[in-house]
Amino acid sequence: LGKVLSTRIIKYREKLNGFAADNQLYGVWGLQMDVVQRTLNVFAVKTPKKINTININRASASDISTIPGISFELAKEIWEFVAHRNGIGSVLELEKIEGLSKVNLKLIQLYLSVD
């Protein structure tokens, strides 16, 4: 089982072209929260990958859907949420979106800005 999970972590890292932050482990399919937390006790990103962030207040749903782990349907919900408020002041305001889990929010906030 450990080898399978290790392989999933490596494949996910390759898909992202490298990790930018420790919490990206939460995006690995099949890793339970407790496994991620134990792994984070011994795992650290030493050379984080640079991420070019997307300004959420100017992004289209298509732009948002380029974020790893975000479907076009969820991207559309995020875009509509921001558009109905004429922009947001903090990415954390997205936690009000019903279809967006706290884990997903942690993952996508790496890719978003409100500048």
C-alpha cells in the first residue's frame, strides 16, 4: 500500500511540474487526511515551484478552470460568485461557495490573487 501511495504522490508532483507548497499533498487522490498530516511531519517542499497567480477579480471561468483540481463547473460557480459581488477582497471569501471544500480552497488559493 505504501508503494502505491508513494507512486500517486510522485505522479501528482509530476503533473504539477513540482510542488509549490506542502499542502498540495491534500490534492493527491486516495490519501486520507491522517496520512497527509503524518507525511507533512516529515515532508517539506525545499525548492517551491513558482506559481503565476490568476487575479480572481479579472479571471474568466476558463482561466479558473486551468487550476489543478478545478472542474469547469466549479470554475463557473467561482466566477459567478465573484461576478455577483463585483469582485472580492480576499480569496478566503470563496469559502462561502457550497461546492468548494476547505481542502480545495487551500489548494486553489495558491493559484489566486485579488490584486
